[in-house]
Amino acid sequence: MDQYIQVPLSNEDAEKLSAGDYVYLSGVIYTARDAAHKRMYEALGRGESLPMDMDRNVIYYMGPSPARQGRPIGSAGPTTSSRMDKYAPSLLDLGLKGMIGKGKRSEAVKDAIVRNKAVYFAAVGGAGALLSKSILSSEVIAYDDLGTEAIRRLEVKDFPVIVVIDSKGNNLYETAIKEYCKE
Amino acid sequence: MRTIQVSQITDAIKEMCIEANHFLTPDMDEAMKCAVTSEEAPLGKQILNQLQDNLKIAGADMIPICQDTGMAVIFMEIGQEVHFEGGILEDAINEGVRRGYVDGFLRKSVVADPIYRDNTKDNTPAIIHYEMVPGDKVKITVAPKGFGSENMSRVFMLKPADGIEGVKNAILTAVKDAGPNACPPMVVGVGVGGTFEKCALMAKKALTRPVNERSSIPYVKELEEEMLAKINATGIGPGGLGGTTTALAVNINTYPTHIAGLPVGINICCHVNRHAVREI
Ligand code: SF4
């Protein structure tokens, strides 16, 4: 089912989404990938606060290519989520409501998604030019020295994603493949 | 002897880095178009259509097809009658990569040290493979490689007794493990034989062969076709979200090997299987 959803994600919206739903997100999301996650994780370990509040927010696992003049961002598709698996459960426990990436997640992440009634979305990998068209603005808010891996605040309009793991723990990667498996 | 100025190599590589990151080769373009028609899953079709739109936007607005503009893998086939002038060839190649990535608004994805991980900020150094060939020409292939799919690549040191069934299992294992992580539809490059490093290099080079061109060795051609059908029967589909298009091609290269071994290298590539080729 196609749905238009506002981000940050409300608890109600997060819970009503089901694996397989095609969703257009509008509002504000944040980018972070490997290096930014490592830093946030270390900051939490030292008892410091994070560059942004996790509560109800959505993190996009993405490091863009540089923007040409007059554009908010360059190519901007998802990176492989499993590299963030080590860090994701702690962020979910702090209130993170959604993650956008591509590829499989660990059991620990799935459990944390269910525990916190959150959602894992996939954006289409390798569609960075198309996805950049749904990004209205981009601003580095932390870890500028990390270049493409800095944390960015993105304003998005009808950003297309697919629900892969829903708040009940259903996993589209597992169910959809079975449907078309002819082995 | 034919003299070539290394600055010519720099200029060509700069342009090729930009070209490869914005335009697919005609064979890849065609394969992606055909996939839209043949895909059976509605969501799979929708994703393949998005990828068509993505390619159009990439070319029209000069936005890289994918934000991971890769590590620049460069094959240099150098005719042995060629003499280079004007500087060191390796520096000239890296200068081409630097200019391509900096001037072309491509992402800088290379870190100087695998453990300390400081970004080199210009995507150098490239991974360069030199080959001496007959003649007085230089053939350059620039193949920017994304790491979502690179990370899912494998080397299996099989035993001779594992035979062709072992090779088939190895390919299927790598593809299934890769699943959605490698941004399917994939292109699967395979190297069978040689040594540990030779099979991996053959697999990488196999990815630069047009996807509509089969091996000239009859049993290898059959193996390529059989494996493509098997991979597309896994159900992984576009984006790993279910469907009948999991791979666009399986390209296999072979080489003599040792009496005691059967090395198999499998280099997984995503649908952004990029390369630009030029002869100077
Ligand atoms: S695997 Fe390929 S399509 Fe996917 S993000 Fe990496 S380079 Fe892009």
C-alpha cells in the first residue's frame, strides 16, 4: 500500500506501517554512516550527548557525492545498513524511530526494532540521482571533518522508501524472496 | 617505437572517470531496459523502472548514477612498442583520477590507511593493473567499483575433486550471501583457475566484458547461461525485494591452474556496473 508519511515519525505512524508498504517520506531526516556512527557510539560511551536528538527521528545511511552549483546535494542513495548493526540498537533504545538503508540487518537490530516499535526502510540502492530529487535541502550539522560521512540534516519531500522490517518484526527480504524462489 | 605523452593518459582518465559514473555502456543500458519487460514481480518492475528514471536523470543533469562513485580500478593494456614521455606513468594515471573526481563532483571514497582511515580527499590512489600486449597502442579501461557489492565478493580455494559442481555451488553461495546488500540486479564476474590472486583478478576483469557477450569456450558459455538461470531462480530480485531479475549476466574467465587446486574468484557487481574504455 502506498502511504504518505511525515518525519520525524510519530508512534502511530511507525506502528501502522507494514513490511512491503511503499512509503513517501516528507519532513526532516538525518544522515549518518560508518564513521559518524562510530563517533556517536563513542560519545555515548563517554556519557556525552549526541549531535541530534534521537527521539522519533529517522537516520538515513547515506554519504552523498558533492553537489554541483545550484543543487542542494549530489547523488544520494543508500549504503549497506549491516555495517551500522553494531551501533543501531543503542540508538533505537534512545528513541530512534526509523532507519533508511539497503540490505540485511542482524537479529539484534530486528529485536531492537520490535522492542522500540521502530521501522527499517530500504531505499533503492544505486538510484542516487533519482533520490537526490526528493531532497530539498542539506546542511552539515556535525562532524564536518568527515567529508561525505558528516552528519547532515535533510529536508525531504516525498522521499520514496519501502518498509522492509516493520514494528512487529516482519521482514520483507525473507518473505518476498520466498514468493519468487523457483529452486 | 611509438611515443605517447603521459599527459594524454591523464586527460583520458579524467574524462573516463566522469563518463563511467554518469553513463552506462550500451550493453548494460540495453540489459537494464530488457529487465523491465521480463521482470515478473510488480515491486521488482517498479524498482527497475525507478532505475530507468535514475539513469535518465544521471545523464541529463550530470548527477552520478550512484553516490558511491567507487574506487577507480584501471586496466592498462600497454603495447610493447610504446614509449612513454613527460613523466611517470603511474603518477599520470593518479592525476587523471584526481582531476576526474575533484572536477567531476564525484565522491571521494578512499582512505589512506585501512586502519587509521583518513580520507585522501581526491579518491587516489587508483588500483592499477598493467598488462603488456603486442602492438603500439594503449588500451585503458576505467572501472569505478562500488563497495556495497565489492564487500560481498569471495575467493574459494576449491579442491580438484570439487569439479564443476563445486564451482556452481561457490557462485550460488556468493550470490545468495550478497542478496540485497549488493544492489541487485547484479553482474557476476567469475575467475576459475590460476592462483589465489589470479582468479580474483580474472573475476574483476570479467566484469568489464559486455554483458551480452558469452565466453568463446563452449562449456564455459553453457556454465554462464546455466548459472544466470539458477541465480534468477533464487527469487532475490531487484533491490533484493523479490523477483525474477537477480542478475543480468554471469561472465566467467578461466586459466590453467596447478594439479592440486581449483581457485574460484567471484567478484559481485551491482547494476551500476561501470566502465569506460579507450584506445590511445
Ligand atoms: S553496490 Fe553499486 S549501486 Fe549499490 S551503492 Fe554500491 S555502487 Fe551504488
